[in-house]
Amino acid sequence: MGRINLDDLLPMVDRFVGHWTDLNTLPGGPFESEPGYGLPALTAQRAALHTQLDDIGVKEQQAQQLHDERDGLFGVNTDPNSWYSMLLLYKPAVILRLGRNHALVGSVPNLGKVAPGSLLGIVHSFTNHWVEVNTALGATPLTLGTKTVADLTALHTALDAKLKAVTVLDDITLPRERAERDQLTGDVDEAHRLPTSIISHLENYQTYVHLTQAGTPSEASLPNIFPDGSSPLPRFDFNNSTLAPGQEKTWHVDPSLPNAAVLVLKEGAVELTQAYSATPGSTVAFTWSGVTVVDGLDTMELRDATGRTIARGTFNAGLGEPA
């Protein structure tokens, strides 16, 4: 997220549309803040942003629905008929049918930590074991309630399809569309802001109004782009090192912002967060799992409790690791 809350992006642009509309009624109007960029160009970008925000919202709802459907396929322990509950009964059922001392009892899979990334492995392990149990039982295969090994095989197929759909949305489509939104708005680090972004154009418009309407009501009523004014965000130095594959350590100099609540690490499509507190001005370290840094860490930033970016990091290879 950037300096502007997502819900405030369109209202912010609308304030400039209203201001520019009024400016164009003055003698000499309509005005362009730069060659080829006037109010029609801003309204066209506003319409494109509206479409992007709506499309992302729809896809986020689709992603949540897919998450729910994925979790519903396996179920939870509060549902006695779910696969989760049934697999908890698998070992007792095997003991009942084969006897406690049978070799297959000692190789019953364990549910372990049930998480989206482990579901297929769990189902695969139980399916393979169930096939062996049925071979041992011969003509009277094992059932769990009304569920059979064929049903578990079908679950694996359904889960695989659902997980692939979730991965496409979560790891490819939504990150790409959010990045395109951020490119269009320009609500990113100043070093990465495109000159064609909405914010770049609005900054040019502000400059144009200051230069051509100094001391007039048009200058006095000029809207702000950012809720905290137009000054650059505070910066803080950070450094990082790889502890192990998929595990990273970062440290940075706290910028002494009392409203800092969340530290954010971004690397490609991965965005990780941790609750944040630090002694003002101190160098603090954090450990991150589930990320591999390639060719330098992309972004570190601090956000307030609403999710708004309030400071951004600058990589400093010379920043020493705290003791």
C-alpha cells in the first residue's frame, strides 16, 4: 500500500477534477498543466483507475471464495463428516480391521500441521496407505463412514485444481494487477514513480497553479495529493543478509515515528509484514521466513495501523548489524 488509503484514491483525484473544472472557467481556459495534458486526460486516467480498482476488488472476492472452497474440501475438526475429522479416525479404523500389531498400523500417516501448502501431501500419503490397507483386507476394503479410498482420490484431484486456481490468483494475477494499479496512480517510492502516472501529473498541475495563479483563490483552494502533505516521506537505512534458503534477516535504523505499527518487506510478488515497535533511533533486526531475496531486496517500508505507508527504506550496505 502507498501513502494514500485505497478508498481515498478516487476521492483525491475527484478533488483535482473539481478544482481543474473550476480553473478552466477562468479567462484563457481550458488549461493544460503540461503540453497535451489537460482535464480530459486526467478524467480518462481516473476512469482507468476506477476500472482497475473494481477489477481488483472482484478478483479479491474470487480469491477469498476459492480459499473458502479449498478449505471446505478438506474441512475442519468441528464438522464430524469432514475429511479432516474422518482422517483422525483412520488409524483407529485400521487397528480395528487389521489389529494393533499389524505392520501397516505402524506406518499410518500423520496429519501433522494442516495448512494449504500441506493438503495435497496429506491426502496423497493417506491415499497410498489406504490402498495398501485395502490390499491387506482383500474383499472387504476399509471405509470411513461412507467414504472410500476412491473418494479420497477424488478429493486429491479436486484439491489440486482448487490450489492451482488459488495460486494463479494469489501469486500471479492479483500481484500483477496491483502493480499495474500502483504504476497508474504513482503512489509508490518516488524513485519508481512513472512520469505518466496520475500523481506525477497532479504534481505538475500543482506547480502550474502555483506559477500561474499565485495569490488567487485557485491557489488557495489547491487540493493536496497526500494526506500528510506533499513533502517526501521519511527515509530509513536498512541492510539485510540471507540466513538460510527462504529465510532472511533485515535490520534498519528506526525513524522515530510514533505511529509506526507495521514493518513491511516486499520482494517480487511476496509481501510480508510484522508488528512493529522499536526504541526511537535504535537499530532493530527482524527475521523473515518464506522469502528468497534475488539481486537486492526490493522494498522495506513502515505503515501505520490503517495500512498507510509512512516511511520507506533505503538500502545501505554499510549499515552494521546490531549486536
